[in-house]
Amino acid sequence: MAIYECRKCNREEFVARRYRYHFGPSCRCPECGTYRVVRLKQPDKIDRKHGGFLNFLERLAGGGRLFHCRWCRLQFFDRRVVGTAVTGATSKAGVTLEAEKTADRAH
């Protein structure tokens, strides 16, 4: 399970992680959720393939577009396009927080 907490009102929302990654405007890794994926022209014989019912539906809906996660070394199908910039609130906030932490350490 993934637990999200609003920074303003401190409300927690419990969401199953694997289903959450199939929503949104751009392609995400179904295992780790990163936006850093690349499109493959043909399957890689070494890296593992993501299975399951949702991956099967993504393959049917997306016309067979195959993607590869650089971090998990996972191949999967998705109907969405690769995101050029991270626009998600959680990921953008995470990047901002890391940058702030680095800036605070430097001072």
C-alpha cells in the first residue's frame, strides 16, 4: 500500500500502489513509479517482462507500445506517451525537497 498525506490539512489517503501507476497523462513504471522510461522498438531478451492482467489491458489499449524502466530493468506495455517533464505533484515535490536539502547542507 502507498500512503499519501496532504501537507496542508494532514489528511492521509491509502491507495494500492500498483493500480495508481496506471493513471495519469504520461507513462510510468508499474513497479517503482518512475517517469524515466524509454520506448523499445523490440523486446529485450535479457530484461524481465511485467506480466499480469493490467499489463495485458495496457497492451491491447496501447496498440502494443513497449517501454523499459532504466531503474528496475523491467519491460512493460503502456498506452500513454513518455513524459518529457515531470508534472506530477508528488514527484515534483520530491525533487524540490531534495534540492532544498542539498542547498541547506551547502550553507
